[in-house]
Amino acid sequence: MIKAAGTQVEQELVGNDLTKTMIATSAGQLKQAKRLLFLPWTPPATYFTNQDINALRQSISAFVQQAIKYTIQGKFQSIGMYSS
């Protein structure tokens, strides 16, 4: 997605760790978007060690809630999720 968005977005991300911090950028060359939100997520360790589905469910719920909160605060009308 970063490559498709182009150099503007690449430059906005310089020096940021996408695995640790939520980062919002312009949409760059992606005409169908207004903003790009990079929101890190990894499955909880307990899911891997104990197959803890509840921990996984809570983690996913918190991730989606963050995305929705950002969307509401920014007065955006839709959310698209990309997975690499």
C-alpha cells in the first residue's frame, strides 16, 4: 500500500516505527482514500501459547475500536482495512 501511495507517503513515514505507533498520513497517490491510518496489531502471545480465543477476540476488538474512534474523530465516512 505504501508503494502504491507513492513517495509523499513514504516521506511522511520516515523515522516512524509502523510496528509500534499509530500513524496517519495523507493518501498520496491513492485517489479513493483521504487519509491512511497505519495501526499496528499483532495477535496476543496467549493466543499462540494457549490458543486463547478470548484474548484474540479482545485484541481484535480493541484494534477495530481504535480504527472506528479515529474515523469518528476525523469525521470520515468509511474505513477500509488492508492486510499484508
